[in-house]
Amino acid sequence: MAATLRLAALATLLPLAASLTLATEDSESTAPAKKTLVATVLQHTQPVPADLMLSHQLRMLSSSRKNVAQVSIINAKVPGVDNALGTAHDPVVAQLRRSYGTTGSVQVVDLESNETRQQELLQKVFSVRQGSTVAFAKKFFKQDLTSSDMKRQMAYFTAMVQFVDLCSQAEYGVEICANMEGESFLHRQDKKGLIELASELFDGDEEVIALQPPSYCDYTQAHHRPAWAKKDKWTNSSFTKCVANATKAKPEAGPANMLFNRQRLMAALPLSVNADELDLAKGFDHAFLSGLSRAGAIKGMQCGHSFVIRPAGEEANCKGKKMPLKVQALAAGKLADSDASRFSGEYGLFNQRVVQGFEVLADRMERGMIPGPAGAVGDKCLEMCPSNDRIKAGMAW
């Protein structure tokens, strides 16, 4: 059945990856990939196990696992909001803790709850222009959080200042810190993952502090032959060279999935912000990007080798029936060949069909079973617009 679906997909919805003549590794000058710290904030509302998503991201971030020096999950379980008796993610987190340093390499970092330490972390990342940053930090963490949404905002804020702190204390040799969003999918071609691409761009631009990964449209546009280019002389290798472009930066995407030059980010801290920018209702992302844009360059990566895409959200404005990640995974899981009951143990509290469907989605992303962007993306090409018909035909979304 699966083989039939794949043949149908190739006949009716030719995957983008299969239609490209890619630049060879020899066609471009390559710099050694820099050692990278990869961290992700685990929000217990995400529908798929954090370790499975992180495994997919690590495979796509680089062609070599050796380029990833450290991996951390910041466990942003929200006291008083997430189930105190246990969430579906708790057994996964417990397994990662048990294996760290022996059979596993993922460090679990608990959400900082000590107010004094929280204040120190805020002061490390931000400097308030008006008045005392110390006084502001004390007041900030004593806010009366009356709603679950505000409590989640505070947990995310705390987790993100912890990410910056992890970056500052990374082991010797780490030059890039990557903040991967817990529900983002990646695709890469051959040996050109985001770590390899960012390494070259940071070497070529001494001012850029942070790089936003290419959107799916950035990726596809790099492979389009311009009208002025002679067809018999054009090759993809001429146009897939990765460049850092300030006009490609998308502040609305936030710092999720950004790659930071560790040394330059640390030199820019604390980021100068106005007090009203450090408003919990606006969130960490608003304050951080406001300060970072003043401190130095944020550039978008214009590349034909790799891209990042998120599941559909409200801002995607997709046509037809809405399909968030859980529904998308369920749709893919119905087509899986294997028995969903094999996901036991630490995955026992998850919807087994969702876990099975996620494996299908990740595999299709990695193999390039991806529809063309027309009608299949939303929110400025940052999010998927899934289709049941395309998923049945073998596409990732």
C-alpha cells in the first residue's frame, strides 16, 4: 500500500527534491562546520514527543552529528497549569534524564524557579534604558499572574533567558547556538544543513549576530532560473550559493529556529530595551528582537539547500479545513504500515496514532516528499497548509 502511494505521489505531485539538479559539494567552496549547541524549549502542550522531534531536527541541521557539540531540552512545564500528576511528556523527560551521560547526550534543564536567579538571568540578557534594571527585574518576576496564558508566557520568558545563559556557558569550541522550536520541521539537501550554511555565512559577514533560516519560498526561489539567464548555460549551482540578506529577515518569526554567533551575541549582551518592551503580554520574543535589532544585524538566510517550516497556525490563513499538527499527524498515521501499539514505554501517554503519524511526516520531509508552494503554504511561507489529499498521495503536508 505504501509503495503504491509513493508511486502515485511521484506521478501526480512531483516532489520538489526530485525535480532539482543540485549543486555538488565540489561546485562550492566549503568551510568547516562550526561546533554548535542546539537547545529547544519543551512546552508540554506540544502533541509529539520532544525527543522524536529533536532527533528529526538534528538529522536535518547537519550532515554530521559531530557538528553538534551539545543538546539541551529546557523543560518548560508550567506549575499550576500543566497537569501536576503528570503530562504525556513527563516519561520522555525522565528517560532522557536517566540516559544523559551514559547512553544519551541530551541534557534536560529544569525551568528556573528561584526568583533571585531569574532576576540575574534577566539582567544578563536585558538592560532597561529607563531606571534600574535590578529594580525592574525584581518587579517583573513578582507579577500577579492571573491567567494560564500569562503563566505560560512567564514560563517561556524564563526558558528563553535560560537558553541565552546556556549559550554563554557552552563548552569550549562551540561557536553557534541554535534555538529550535519544538514543532518545526526541516529539510536539507546532501551535506548542506543549516549548521554548515550558517558557518560559512558567519565567516563571510563579521557583523551579523543572528541568522534566520530560509523559508520554503526562499528555498524554492533559489532554484528558479531567472528570465535573463540562458537556458543552455544555467545550472542550479550558479544560484544555490547561500547568502545572508538583511531584507530577508522576518522579525515576526521571532528567535525560534535562529542560529546565533555565540561570541557576537555575548558581546552584545545585555540588550538595551525600553521598559515597555519588556511587557509580559508582548512576550520575550518582542523584547529580544527589539534589543537585538539595535545591537547589530539580524539577517535572513537566502539559500537553496535547506529550509524550516512550521505546522499551520491561525496566522497561516490556509484555505479549507484547518489542520494543526496533531490532525496532520493523525492523517499521516492512518496511512502508516506499522502497528501503532509498538509505541509503548515512555510514549505510552501519547496518542499512538499521532506518534506514528509524526514518524511518517518526518520521513517524508527528510526524503523530500514536499508539495510545491502554490496553495500549500501560509503566513509569508513560514507555515504549512496541509491537504488530506496530498498526504494520502504521499506528501508531507
